[in-house]
Amino acid sequence: MKSKKSLKKIIGYILVIVGIGLPLYGFLGMSISEIRSNKAYNDFLENQRQKEEGTLEEENKKALAYNKSINGDVQAVDPFDAIDYESINKIQKNNEVFAYLSIPSLDIKKPIYIGASDANMAKGLATVDGTALPIGQVGTRSVIAGHRGYYKDLMLLNLGEIKNGDKIYIERGGKGHVYEVIGQEIIYPNEWEKLAPIEGKDMITLLTCSPLKPPRRQRLLVNAERVAEDDKKVEQVKEEIKTDKKVSNRIKLVNILSIVGLLAEIFVIGHFIKFLL
């Protein structure tokens, strides 16, 4: 009889440990991802500050030349269907981060790489070859692709929740550009004419798979137009990103749940070890 009770208790402990451990794994992953994301962003800013002005100027010249070569003719490669795809755009050496993208309303802060290869999209977001680079140039549209979740990173999982009027912020070389969401659209991978630039406007389009559940045969587009050029307005938006209460509270809640869950797990495991001894 005792052995049966002991077996039930052991099973009970295991179920409790697993029950706490599964969501704890997710919350800890999110907390660690947030810490890494902030560190990577700060490292990027520091790297940009240390970069020689001539190097940035040379990169900008190459980016302008590339944007000019497109000439409004979109011949993009679908980054979600291409196998072993490598970008032909060699603006930077060593595949560095080109810029950073922030969406305060969705708590997204991701690096942007040039060329939507598998390797680049595993690390963050990436520009789609055949579309412009996001350098704040009127008459261009930069298409920036990202996965709908990737291993322990949400990536653009919640992109469908974005609303018209939400701000998207792109920072590079000590300068920033503020874009405002003007609409969403669902397309098929061959409808690249939807990505054509609009004369007189500086636009970015975020591209990801749709729907959320596989098979994801369509693509979700989020279109945004640049609304801020002057430094004061850019700095104001940067402060909004830093002090966004909704984002701040969400991060705090995840951290609190991680700590509480970790303490609960340690407590239960401690009692389980005592029981076994």
C-alpha cells in the first residue's frame, strides 16, 4: 500500500514539475531573448558610432546606386520559397547588420540584414533583393521580410495585429526614419507588382507568411509611409519607444512570471528530492 502511495506521489511531483516547467521554459526564453535583443541593439549603436564617417558614406553611395539600378522594376525572389538563396547585393562586408527596425506597439526590435537568405532571416529581418534598401529615399519602397516565428524567437508572429497609424522606426548610422502604417494586404507570392514604389513617397513594406497556420501559401504585407524627417520628431519617437508603458509593462510581467515560475520550480524540486531521500 505504501509503495502505491509513493508511486502516486512521485507521479504527482513529476506532473507538477513538468506543468510548471513547460510555461517557465517559454517565459525564460522570452526574458533571455529580450535581454539579448537589447544588448544586440546597443552593440549595433556603439558599432555605428565607432564606424568611420567615410565607411558609412561609401555604404550610402552603394545603397543609392543599388536603389537607382532597380528603377521601379520589381523582380523579387520569394524568400520563403527560395532554397539556398544567396543575396547578390554586397553593400557591406561580413554580412553586418545594416539597420535596426522597431515597432513599439508590438514590442518588436529586430536587426535588418541585406538579402533575405536563410542565414539572414534566421538572425532577424532582411531586405528582399529587387526592392530598395531602407535609407530614407523618396520614390522607393523597401520590402523587409521576416519569419512568422523562428525557434525561440517570435520574429513577426504578431504582425497581423498591427494597426493603421502605428509607428515603425528604422535607425542606421546615427540617423532615424519614422514610418506610419497605412494598410495591410494579403497577396500570393507571384504578385510582386504590389511591391512597386510609389512616386513621391518613401515607403517600407513588411513581408511575412500568411496565414498563421500552415500551409502558408500567401503573404502578408504591412505597408508604411515615412512621416518624420526632422531630428526632433525622430528623437521624440525614440523616447516613445523607450518609455512605451504597454511594452514596458509586458516585459515586466514576463520577467515577474519567469522569476515566480523559477522559484516555484526550485521549491517543488527541493520537496521532491526530500521525498525521495
